[in-house]
Amino acid sequence: MNLPKDLLYSEEHEWVKKEDNKVRIGITDFAQDELGDIVFVELPEVGEEIELDEPFGSVESVKTVSELYAPISGKVVEVNEELEDSPEFVNESPYEKAWMIVVEPSNNDEMDDLLSSDKYEEFIKED
Amino acid sequence: MSDLKRTPLFPEYEKHGAKTIDFGGWDLPVQFSSIKEEHEVTRTTAGLFDVSHMGEIEVKGPKSLEFLQRMVTNDVSKLVPNKAQYTFMCYEDGGTVDDFLIYMIEDSHYLLVVNAANTEKDYEWLVKNNGYNDDEISIENTSAFYVQLALQGPKAELVLQSITDFDLSEIKFFRFEKEVYFHGITTPALVSRTGYTGEDGFEIYIKKEHGRDLWKLILQAGEKEGVRPIGLGARDTLRFEANLALYGQELSKDISPVEAGLTFAIKPNKEADFIGKEVLKDQIQNGAERKLVGIEMIDKGIPRHGYEVLVEDRSIGFITSGTQSPTLNKNIGLALVEKDYTEEGTELTVQVRKRKLKAKIIKTPFYKRVK
């Protein structure tokens, strides 16, 4: 299980990477492994507001649809358009090629509730 | 959950990296490596499936034929020993109790191989409708005694032939052989040329004590060819592409086999009256109100079981099964829709969660193997 130390994690299996005053968001290695072959990714558009714990998109495996839950509130400023044609990036490279959106957080306090890699690892072991 | 049922093959799953799920009360592998890979292996080489969860019900006695002719839609009198037949059991209103295979073992002895989740219901329905004496008919649920394996794919015969002296080419489509011995296994197996993938292949029934040995023997024999264990995920995408119905989706107590387009296994002109005959005959002659069609998404999105299908904002039906087809790499589905909207090329709207997406009706089956 690959869980980079420099990322933060949500209990809904998203990772969050701080980049100056923005954050980059994707799903974890654990999540992609659980979901299996990803064949479709639906993401919001640039300019949309996303809200903590609310769905902001979905990923579909051959078998099922899973909602993506926002780990943080804010405005979407960038979307990974490549995932439209290459959803398999989510399986191959969940932390690099398969970043999903970049967000300008509207409430930085929400960051404090995210988990460190150690805490997230503990969390998925208990689950 | 610890109360899930397990097949005798359960200890083997882990060795191949299986992820298991609760499938109608059974702890079964949904995938071993990846659904797409397993799908591909089955289409190009051969895949081994543990389908021991399937139910077996045996009907015996001098009145077996008479009884089954009343219970099922196909013409059981057409069976001869060592031949199998696909059929439905229906309710009076034409809704489906189950779809299954009947194997004629010998005169007055039939084996019904039914959907796992329907086994109890089917058994009870048969017993309830059995008006014969004990010496005329016996109905027994023998599911627990067998392991059922399926080896499916273009290399299935080659691989299976390498572990038996019985000439498998003698077993034609929908035929079977009761006593096939596999090398090193002391009990014979029943082998039929049937399956649920759209590929050539076999289904194999053996006493459960020998199931693990046979599983290992087949995987070992197929190693060079690349035979691998296949989970339920790929089983579903394989059967879906080949337009093979799944009970609970294309068929249910609310969906008749005529609506599902499976008229070939209904014989309203056979002599015996069977349960549901009147309604089914009427649907065949005059057309049912709804019909199952294939659809392909025009807009980007994947149709899924239960999604609504609309025309001009009016609901005209729903998706019974849908996925991204691994073979065709297209987003396709089966939809049960009003009869006025079934022509090939018709444009429809599918409600994909919050979005309304365009789709069109296409031909089925989506996949047909080259023979």
C-alpha cells in the first residue's frame, strides 16, 4: 500500500496535497485497489464550488459507481481533463497522473480534520 | 459476516488473490486480478469459474416428465438422455420464477440447475405445485452435494482434453456425459458443453469432496495456455455482452421471458398446459407491452441497472444491465422499454444519476464469438 507521507487523507479515501494557497485532490491507492478497473471518471468544471463531505464527482469501475466526496470546501480552479480519455490512470498512478482537481480552499480550518498517512493507514486497517 | 455460505473451493481463492463479496448470501470471488483482464482471458484463452453456489434440484419418478411439462415453458419431451435444455418456470401471470437448465439424466430422472438465490424458492414452488404421490414423483434439493466448475473460452476443450481419456469432441453443444473420469480423480464428473459467457466451454459437476482436486488439476493443465480463475465480475460482463439473461435483472417475477426476448424457450403449442401459458401465448401472438433492447450511449456515461429511460421527459422503461463492455470498449446496456420505442436507431435518454444522457438502440447480442 502506497501512502505518501507528504499528503493528507480523508476518511472517504481522497488524498489532499497542499500547494501554496491551493490543494490538489485525488483518490488513494487503497481506494483504487478496492474499486478495481476504473473505466469512467466524472469531475466538476472549473469555477464550480465544492463543499466538504458533499459529492463532487464519481468514479466508475466495470462493476459499480462510487461517489467522490469533497475532503475540503472551495472553488475548483483546475480539472484533470486527461482522465476523461484515460481513466486507467486512476489505477496506474493514483497520486501523480490521476490527480483529479485543484481547489482554492474557502476554509483552511477544514485541513486540520484531515488525516496524516499514519492515521489514514490505521483507519483503513480498522475499517 | 461469518454466516455467509462458502463453497468447497473457498480455500483456493486466496491463493489467487481473490477479493470476495457477499453474493446472495455466498462469500464468492468478485475478481482475482482484474475484471477486465479476466474477461479478456476468457475471450481469448479460457477461464475457470467456481459456480458451486448454483442450485441443483433433482426430479425423479415415473411422472417426472408429465410434472415438468406442467411446470416449465420449454418442451421437456424433446429431451433425450444426455441432453440439456434451457427453460423458464413462470407464474400464472407470466412473471418469471427462474430460468435454468434441465438435464435429462435418464428416463424419469431430471437434474435442474437453478440460480443460487432462487434455489429455495424454486424448490418450494415445485413442491407446492406437485400433486403427485411420493411413488410417482420425488423432488430433492441436492445442491449441497456438488461442486460445479465452468471452464470457458476458445482453449477450454484443448485444456480439459489433456486431463481425460474421454473424447470431449463427442459432447456437442447442450449435450453432456454423465461419467467422465479426470486423471487421478477416482469419482466421475458430469460434463456438459454449456456455459454463461458466450464462449465455447464446459460445465462440470462433481461430488464436492473432489472439487478442490479437480480445480487444481484444471489450473495446472491450463497453466501453459494461460488459464486463470475468473470471478463473478467478469462472469457478469461476459454474459452481458453475449446477451445471456441474469435473473433479477433481465428476468424477475415482474418480467416475463417474452418481454426479455427469450421466446425460443417457450413452447405454447406443446400438448401440456403449463403455468403461465395463457399470458405467455398472448404475449407471443400479440406482442408484449414492453421489450428488451440493446442500447449504446451517445453521450459520455455508463448505463447501470435501474436507471430510468426516457423519451421527451416521459419514462418509458429502465436499464436492466449495463457497463462498459470490455470487449467492445463501449458504454452499453440492456433496457426494458415500451414496445413503441424498440426500433434500432431510436434515440432515447438515460437518466444517469443527475444527468440526462443520450443513447440509441442497437442490435443484440453485443458480442458473438467467431465459430
